Amino acid sequence: MMKWLKKKPKKQTPTVDLSNNTYRTIVELIDHAKDSADFIHYPQKTVFHNVFISYYKAMIDGELLHRDILPYIIHSKEFKSLKDLKDILPIESVTITNDIQEIQNKLLRGFIVIQFNEYDAECAIIRAENFATNRPVSVSEIEFSVIGPKEAFIENLDSNLYLIRRRLPVPQLVFKEIVIGKYSKSRIIIAYLQDVADQENINTVTQRIKDIEFDVITDSSLLEQIISDNTKSVFPQLVSTERPDRVVYMLNFGQIAILSEGSPQALLGPTSITEYFSSPEDYYLSWVLGSLFRFIRFLSVIFSTFATPIYVAVLTYHYQMIPKDLLAPLISSRANIPFPPVLEVMFLELTIELLREAGARLPTKVGQTLGIVGGIVIGQASVAAGLTSNILLIVVALSALASFTTPVYKMANTIRILRFPFIFFAALWGGVGIILAMSFILVHLLRLESLGRPYLTPIFPPRILDMTDSIFRFPFNRELKRPNSLKTSLPSPKKVKESRLKKDIDE
Amino acid sequence: MMKMKTIKILLFIPMLMMILQGCVPLEIVDEIQLINAVGYDKDENNEIRGTATYPIYNPDGTIDFEALSGVSHTSRFIFSKLNTKSPKQLKSGQLRVVVFNDTFAQDGVLEIVNSMYRNPSVGNRLYMVVAEGSSKEILTKKYGASPLPAIYLQDMIEQNVETENLPETNLHLFLYDYYGEGLDPFLPLVKAGKDTIQIDGIALFRGDKYVGKLNHRESFIFKVLIDGSRTGQYEVNLHKGKKKGYAVIRNIKGKTKYHVKKVNGVPEFQIDMKILGEIHEYPPWLNLEIPANIKLIEDTFKKDVDKQARDMIKEFKKLHIDPLGLGDQVRRREKYWNYKDFEKNYRNIKVNISTNIDIVESGVIE
């Protein structure tokens, strides 16, 4: 019939390679590769002719080569041209090409290259990647949760993709691949749900990643910093998570995940500030508990940021507002201390930061001892020596504890740093200083964007509907709609009321 | 290269910080002396003797107090004089109680109250009391109840306002009553015992001058009349035949409604008091299971309350004061109210009181 009416078969979207670091000819490639000790390049006699087999020793699966490739190549009587390899070898991925870029990239990723002559432009490339050295999928340690799935991403990108695809077995889940990094040639995957995610967000992410010019991408954190809207900000603008369940949950909301080769952490965006305080566990507990714990987390952030600055401000400038019952313990514990409150606070805060930093750099077992030595011995001793008051010790310890409740590690670090400008301003101008510092932070947060979307979304600009799953965690039958702020193209099912009913049969 | 503007801002901010640092006075809490009570007496030469006490918090947790005393013409200058005796600067931001000696208060307290009111670090919820006897003596004595006389006074007033016969009182209310037309202020009246302080009743003011007082029993009704209360206890003197005895009634809910009627341009008051009470204690010869006996207590109580309220208002008229705010009641209801006219007629204004007592509980108490 009419030929033009028929839909053309869609071509698969190719991997975008932006690394742009290839040799121009096969001669150059092989000659340069020969400088490396792990490059194997040798002639092999077969039934009809000699072939050249080249590969990087460490990158390929030797067993596969010996068992599934070499025997067929050597003994097959049908091996007359390179094309025949496709039929001879029991491997699906045999490509015949003379595209130098493809040859080089695949050779370096664990493919075997077979040519008839040493410098033949036409090569057969056979997949033989080595997976043996991969870490198995392990329990998530950074974002631990008591209930719910415990799987965490690992350093192998394909295995991470598997973890996501297994949870979303639909063709709408798209993994767009972009290769960046002049030397690292890192594979970056942009994952999203085709019908759900906003095209504009997808474009933003794709464009930003394509614009990256960087030699080596070692981790997705680098990506995060490079593609962040405001690179000067201390606030993380993309959630980095090691939990596939979190990624899947947010993909369904229309967010976009970015995964990178060699990184056990996926990035999620566009985000709003409330997401950094929500833990996957909120969804696995009853909504009452989930909301409550989330609320406690918000409170603890406020406490952690403001406890010591308020201590400084009140003790230095606003003695009027101390309740009469608190005066006695405050003053009597400070009676022997030679420092003004600022120095006292800075001394203890820095001690805690030292402990934290030292604990993070030391092996786990030594780290535990350090915590005890630091926490108990230094704390008690500094009170006994009259360097700090014991009330401040409690305040500082509590605010440090409170800063640990933030589930996203990068946000936890931000909270930990945030209190220092507040302390500084409190020491300078007291309560006025705290308000001033808060105004700075608020203005900054209001101006901040995550992938072009406002960072403070459900709070400002106010989106009442989105608050059902940001500040609170409403029961699932109340939050059928996807967040407004993510501008999803598939907003919500309409029959909300019906689906809220339990369809039990009344007896 | 950095832009000129950025450089300017980067230089400007630290400069601003260094310059403005000096604008806020440093008041580190353990390096100042926190006055928590001040007392004012009249000196022989008609000068003001001010006594300030402040706590000394020892590192081992014990608390002492010290008192400094000075004489001057003005209250603020006394502080300046006291500072000459003190190792640390005296600060009034933690001031909780101000004590006026009764003879001092008779001459007027406005000068001091005004100075405190305009001091931003003195809270408006400050308590002021009138003391029978020297305020210096009250503030320098050691009491068993609390290590600090100021805290003793403060807690005592607080708990009496919350649970007993003392009406709400503080600096703000005093000033409201003072400046409001058709209102007169009142303050708690205290008396020093051997090693206690005692609330003796209510000190009544005409303007800012102390002119009369109510005792503890009267303040029960006064508190109900002011704006209702849910606290306080009252002792009733009972007679039945030849038997005599006392019953204690606790106020559950006392309410007062003021009705104003204008007769020939002169306001006439109808005050409806309603008290819900419960019997806490009664003489053993009275059988409460008989309703008539409860009625007896009710009636005696009603008669008592009626009489006292009437006497109280008569006394107010005689002193020409209006702590109940009768004038204010009229003002609330009239658009063109003339305070002068009201004041002129105050002594002749007719006030009717009707009391409604309802004993709702007589069984198990509390």
C-alpha cells in the first residue's frame, strides 16, 4: 500500500560520545597501545589464514576467550572472512567495523579485536568484558534503614542499571547514555520515565551533562558539583543516594536520575530542600510515624543550627531573656571560665568537628575508641579544667547529635558547617546577628534552583498539594497526585475518591 | 579578574563588621550583677533610699545574695551610686520585684514606675508590691523558703495569683489602670514576718498614691469583682440555732457582670455576681446530706459576700477611688463619655449588687 504511511522503524538512540579523544588511524592506535604492558597483540593461525588478535589483558574475561572464542576461530572451517565470525562464535555481540572511534572505545572496555592483517582498518570486535572483579551488590551503609530493601548501588554501572530496571520493568524507563571525560571516558546514564518526567527537565540535564569538559570523572559527586545550578552554594542541589528504591520512588514522581560509571551513588533532580530530610524509611513505616519522624528531623536541623548561636547571643548580649530558674545553673557553671561565650563555644564545636573528622579518616575499629576518648574524656576534662561549662557541653553534644539525623550525607555536612556563620554573627551582634545571618541564608535559599526549578518549592513558592509528601508524609491513598513542582507530563489519576475506598465485601 | 564591585563589597563587609561591633554593649551574663529586686523607702531627709539585691551564684551550685543600699533624689541615680560600691556592673534586666514602703507609696510612686516602664530591659510583667514596714528590711533578710528574697516574693505572688485570692497584677496592669480613665491601680500588700513574707491583702491607689487597703478575706470578693476568677477560698461563719462553726468554700468559677443604666444622665450600676463553689470543710454538726443545710451555707455565704461587696464599694466611694473600674464600664458603653462628669458624681452613683451562689460540690474534695 502507501509506503509512506507505514511507520519507519525507529532507530535506537546511539550513545553520545563526547570524550573526543581518539586516534585517527588504526596504525596509530595499535602502535600506541603496544607501549602498555597489558596490551596483547599477536598473530594467530587459523584454518585458512593468520589473524591478529588484540585485547587488553586485564579488561577481558580470559576464560571466555579460551572457551568461546579461540577454539572456534582456530578450528572452524567456515571462517573465511570476518563476517563469518558472526555465525561461528557463540557470542551475540560481534561487530564488523572500520570506525576507528568505536574500535578504540570498545578495545579499551574489554572487547577483543580481530583483524586479518596487523594494520587492517576493518576489524571484528567481540565482547568479552571481565566482570569478575566487581564488588557484589551489598547492604546500604550510608543510608541505612531498618526495614525496607537493603540493596545499594555498586561501582559497576550495568549492575546499577539492573537494580533500577528490575524494579521498573517497563519500556518507558529510558536510560540515555552519554560518554564524557577526555581520559576517563565515563559512561553517564540519564534515567527517567518517558511519560512522567518533564521534557524540559530532561533537556536541562542532558544539555548540562553534554557541556561538561572534564578529563576524569571519578564519581557522580563531581558531576553533581559541575552541573549544579549554583556551584558556590554550600547546599547540595541534587540528592545523591545509594538506594535503588529511593531512585525508583523519585523516578515515578518525575525526577531524573543520573548515574555514572564507577560511582555507587545516583543523583536525583530537580529536588527541593525538603527531600534532603526525608528518608526512605518514612515510606516503610506507617504514615503517622513517618510524618512524625520527618518532623523530628526538621526540628533537629533547626536545633542543630541555632542552639549554639543562641547560647552565644543570649549569654553575651541578652541576659534579660534567661528564665530565672536557668540563671543559677548557667552562671554557676560559667563562674570559673575565663573565656567569653564565643570562644567557649568555638572551642567545643571545633573539638566535635575534630572528632568527627578524625573518626571519619580512621579505620572503623580505631574510630570507635576515638569517639569514646574524645566524647567522654575530652568533654569531662574540659569541664573539670574550667574551659567550658557543662551546660554548653550538653548543648554542643545535642546539636552534633541532631545534625546526624539528616538522611542525606551531603546535607548533613552542610548543616554541620552552617552553624559557624551563625555563631560568628551571634558573637558580633547577638540576636540581631542571628536574624541577619538567617536572612542571608533565606535569601540564598530563595534564589537557589535545582535544575532550574526553585529549591524551596513546597514552602516557597507555596504548593499546598506538594506538602502532602514533603513536610508531611500523608497516607498513600491521599497522595495519588504527582508533585506539581516537578511539572510531570502525567500528573495524576483522576479517580482519587474511588481508589481511596477499600473494596471489601460487607458481610 | 575580579570585578571592582565585588572587591568593594568584599572590603566593605568586614569593615562594616569591625565598625559596628562596638554598637552593641557586651553584657556577658557572668560578668554583670543581675539585680532581681529593688526596694524603695523614704529617707529622713525626704530622699529616696533604694535597696537592690542581687544573687551570687557560686560554682558549687549554692546561691547567696547581697544587697546594696543608697540614697538619692531619683531612682536612676541610686543605681549610679550603687555601682560605686559594686565590683561588677549592676544591671536591671533580670528585675523581678519592686517593693515600695507604705509611707513611701503614700507620696506617689509614678516617678519610679515611669522610669522602669521606659527602661527597655525591664519587663512589663514585673511585680510591684507595697510593704508594710521597711522594704530594705524585707530585701536584706534571709528566709528559709528560698535563698533569694526576690525569688521568694516573685514565686509567692505568682502562686497566689494562680491559686488564691490575689488578683492579676504587674507593671503593665498598673500602668493601664493608672493611665486609663475611670480606673485606679492596686498592688499586692506584703508584710514581713519573723522569717517569712506574707501577703496581707491589696493596697489601693488613688492615681499613684497609696490610700487604702483590703485584707485577705476581702480580696476574695475583690478578685471576683475585678474580672471573675476561678480560684480563691472563703471562710463562712455559720449559725444554726445555738451551734456555731465555720465552713470553707472554694471558688470553682466566679463571674461578674456589670449592667449600666442611665437615669437622668447619671449612670446606675447593677452588678451580678455569680459564684460556683464547693464545700471543702464544714462543722461536724452539719449534715450535708440534707439540702437545707447546704442552703444554709449558701445563704450565709451570699449574705457575707453581698455585705462585703457593698461595704467595699462604699469604702471605695469614700476614698474616691475606683479600682473596680466602674468608670471604665461606663466608658465602654458610651461614645461621648466625660470622665470629669463621672468623677464629680462618683460618690452619689447608685450601685446595686445581686449575688448568686451555687454550691455544686460537697463531697470528696480535690
